[in-house]
Amino acid sequence: MLTIDKAVAMLPGPVRRLVIKHNELIKFAIVGGTTFVVDTVIYYSLIFTVLEPKPVVARVISGVIATILSYILNREWAFKNRGGRERHHEALLFFGISGIAVLLTAAPLWAANNVFDMRENLEGLDLVILDFVLAFIIGNLIGMGFRFWALRRFAFPEEDPEGPGSTDVRPTPEELTDEELGHA
């Protein structure tokens, strides 16, 4: 079975080092992609059924559910080599930061509905496309940038490069080129 470590080991040297160097960002993006799918499915399930006239409420509900999944995946995988806080304190910070991010992701949709009345004269596919662009493209980009910065800064502040997990932050001398070792 192909594991992350085996997949990274198969990459060419320079790409492998780049992946190792930015492993938290890559893992964070994978977690984000997973929770994006969950968030999207829940959101559209709600607005096409019980919350059709309330897309902002549907966005917040789907965001909260995706955030719970995000905490589990980020804590146990993306940021598992970080710590510095007790679990309950870390979880409180994570959910506080994510709560702010959920509001940030809903902000473009809220502004379109309540400030600019953009949804008022739209129906069908036009409305679905507008909601998707506002809530899932623009909103998620804003929320993702904020989350990555704030989670590394506040919830998971201390890096433990020797901690357990795949794609260790510090490559071994065998993984480095002569130039990187100072021999060239």
C-alpha cells in the first residue's frame, strides 16, 4: 500500500525537499480540500431543501460541521508535530479561530445578500453559480488564509521536528545534495 512517506520518497530530490519543507502547508491544503467537499455537500443539501431562503444560515451550519472535521484532521495529521498547549486550550483556540474563519467565509455571501441585493433578481443556475463563487471560492480563500496563519501562530505554536509522523521537517544528510551540505 502506498503511504505518504513512500509517495514522498519516490519524488525527485529537489521536489522531495520542497514537499518536506512545506509539508504542513500541503497537509493543511489536503485537509482543506477534504473539508471543502464535506462543506459543499452539506451546504447544497441544505439550500436545495430546508434552508432554501436562508443561504447564510446554511453556510454557517455547513461551516461548523466542516470545522469539527477540520480540527480532527489538522490535530491528528497536518499539525501533529506541533504542540505547546494542553489539548483543551488548543481545541478552544482552534474552534475560536475557526469560528472567525466561518464568519469570514460567509461574509461575501452576506454582503451580496444584505448590502448589494445581488440575489434578489436571480434564479436557478445563476443563483447557484453566484452563491458558489461568493461562499466557496472567495469566502474559502479568505478563511483559508486566515486559518493557516492563525492556527500556526496561536493554536499549534511550537514545532517539534523530531516528533512522530511522516515527512520529517529536517532531512537527513543522505537526502541533501553536496551543495546543500556545503561541499560544493
